[in-house]
Amino acid sequence: MPIDWTPASSSVVALGDNLDVTTGLPDGAFTLVYLDPPFNTGRSQTRRSTTSVRSAADSVTAVTGFKGRQYERIRGDLMRYDDRFDDYWSFLEPRLAEAWRLLADDGTLYLHLDYREAHYAKVLLDALFGRESFLNEIIWAYDYGAKSRNRWPTKHDTILVYVKDPASYHFDSETVDREPYMAPGLVTPEKVARGKLPTDVWWHTIVSPTGREKTGYPTQKPEGVLRRIVQASSREGDWVLDFFAGSGTTGAVAQALGRRFVLVDQNPEAVEVMRGRLPEARFVEVPPDEKTSF
């Protein structure tokens, strides 16, 4: 079913593969694109191709980035350290290329990963989009669940942030929810009352098993983390895109903040969760290999 893409159209939740769903969307339509893909835990992923990343003229395997950069050598070097890397990146790379096409000139891309892939992703995103487009590495730190006693417990995710145009991107720190000072005695009472702006390290709990946000979806992210992203990198009325929407947290936050959204997930269970969470959105289904039309 085609997605109605007009300035006045309603927010959309689409059931289908994100490459099929997004192909018909116009260039530069989204101020904010968020990707929270499956982490590379050894699961096999479906390989897909896209025309957004082209082969270089002098090589049938080298990949040319958006500014003419080739990173075949970088990918080859990294594969020496992780034999699963090529499979995972073959899955994720075309989706990142498509996300970059859809990003507005003043837009921002957020890629949410864990320790398994973040260091690889940073190198390849620099090659694909340009190091000058790198804005931040955000560390989301939490303290919940079992803790290892034979190493430092792993209790953080990494969110890599890239901007389409380093000279002109939207970022509004004044709209971001402030947080308490860790040492309130070192600042004035006025600053204590106002709170401080978050840094690139975000201490925020996971979704509480007994809290109001809990949907039961296993990979659900907390609204507080997405709220900071949406507040800082989009305006009221802007369009927000989530490639791997899961429980629909991005849409719930965007809707509450007056943004419009397109959420995509190929899991019918995820879409059913979003039906209950986002009743005002329009729900569509894009069958496999049947691309959207506009």
C-alpha cells in the first residue's frame, strides 16, 4: 500500500523491510534519522543491495562513499579482526546509505550500537560519510541486571552521531531536558534549580520492568534517551524516521513533541505493539520486494 507523502499527511507505521519501505521516500525528507539495528551477536542477517553505494570505476569490489572515498581496504583490514564483520556490514551498510539519502541538508543521523560493532562502525562511517560529518559519540550508561565478576561489567551502549552538513545542521541544546548536577554544592542555587545540560555521557536507566513505559517488547528503549535526541535534532513539525522501530519509542516521543514520523519494522509483533501505543498513526504494509510508490 503506498504511503501518502504530503506535508499534511499523518505519521506512518510501516510493516516491511526498511529498504523496500524507504525507497519511495523523497531525498532529504527527514531532519532526524535514528537506527537501532540488531546488534551483531552472531545471528545471520539478510543480504540486500542498493544503488546508493556505487562500485568505483577502477575496481569491481571497492565501495565509493558519498564524497568519492573508497574504503575497500579499510573493510578488508577490519575483516582480519572479526570474521563476522562482512556479513553484518553487508546487512547494515545499504540501510545507512539509504538513511543518508533521506536525511535533510540540516539533518542528523543517530546510529545506536553496542560494544561489538561501534568501533568498526565509526571507522567505516567516517569513510562513507566523511570524518568532518562526525559530530558525537554518545555513551548511554545504565546500571541494571546481572554483573560479571571476572571482568568489568558491560553496561553501556554507543550512539554515533553524524550530520549531513557540518557547516549547517540543526541542534538546539536549549530544548533538551536538563539533569541534576552530580556535585550541586559546587554551583549556585540558581544553577542547581535549573539543572545542567547533558554531556555526551548519558546516565539513564533502562525501561523499568514495572514502569508505565513497559510494553513487553524485548529491545524497547527508554523514552528519556530518545527524547533528548528528538529535542536536540528536530523541530516541531519536522519528520523523524526510525529504520528499526521495535516497540515504537521514537514515534511515541516524536508525537509527544509535535513531530511527525515514519516508523518501519518487519516484525508483525512489533507493529502490533505500536498499534496500541500509537493509535493515531496510519498503518501500512509493504510486502517483500514490493517497493513503495509515491
